[in-house]
Amino acid sequence: MARPTAATAKPPAASAPVAAPLVYAVLRASARAALVRLCGLTVEGLEHVPAAGPFIVAANHHNYLDGVVLGVTLPRPVAFLVMPRVYRATPLHPLFHRHIGSIPIDLDRPGPGALRRALDALAAGRVVGIFPEGPFSVQGRLEPGLPGVGLLALRSGMPVVPAGIRGTYEALVGRRFYVPRPHPLGVRFGPARRFAPSASGDRRIARRQVTERIMADIAGLLA
């Protein structure tokens, strides 16, 4: 069984700050300004976000705006884990995702290569962003998490910061051409946890328990 603990100690700092990919850096400032002006974007709980060192941020997921909200509110660049069908949604999507540093991974059955890229990103001091539900939630509610988030948390041992994102579903539901309507947006970050595997026990059960704990943390931020 996995043992969740509050991540009160500072994670190990990277040897040098990780620079944001050029496209990421160029888009970040303009996207933040647009969301603040048009949607009144608000942020809570930034005191829970580690100032240095690698960590995982796990959030609920309705549409592409969730990644934008995390990207513009977290002070450091995020390497997002993206489901393959989203990574390849159009012929241009793979190029875009490569330029912003995304990592394609199937959270239901993470392949060893994709998992290794995510672990390497954390080992390099990066922030890794994950939407544990996997595909978009099309009903506007939190769906069960896939086991990939539990696997990554256990294999890496890095702090997991939960995030609850509000308003992105309402901003885009029924919209053509993926242009959001003005609607209040907000994100709330919660305290980080580390998950330590026990010396014995079923690994699948441990992954499920960690995933459920992370999803419960996200749900609490949305309550």
C-alpha cells in the first residue's frame, strides 16, 4: 500500500532554473493578459506551489483552456502530459506540442518510453503537468482518474500539487471554433503530497489508491 504524506520539506532544487520553451514563453504573457481581462482569471493557493525543484501538478480537465490556465498561473514552465489522441488531434498539433515541451502519454496504459520521458523531465528539475482524467470531461464534472498519475507519483517520489480549475467548461461549452466566451475563470492550488510505496503489497492497488487520493484532493478544491 502507498503511504501519502504531506510534502512539507522542500523538494530538491534543480542545478539551474529551467528555461521555458520559446513558443511557451511568447504565448504565456499574452494569454494571461487576455484571460485576466476577458475572464477575470483568479488564482488561489500559490503558497502551496514549490518555489524550486521538480514537482507534479495534477488538475481536473474539461478542455484546452485548463492547460492554458495552469501555464499562465504557475510561475515556472510546465511540461504537460498529453493523451495521444489530443497530441495528434490535427496535423499541426504534434508540432505545437513539441515546441511547448509536451509529452504524449496514455494515462490508462503508460508505455515505458513515455513514462521515462516524464521521469526524465522531473529528474531535470522540471514541473510536469498532468490531467488524471485523461480525455476531456464532456459533462462538466470531475471524472475518475486513470492509473498513470498514481504510477508517476510512486515512481518519481516527487511532490504532487493538486489544482482545481473552475469555469473552463462554461467558457467553451457549445462554442464554435474553440473561442471562449467571457466567463469567470479560477484555479486553486492545494497542499502537496508525496507518496511512498510500501515494501510489500499489490502495485496495482497502490496505484489505484494514490490516484484516488489525488482525485479526492482535486475534488476538495472544487467543493
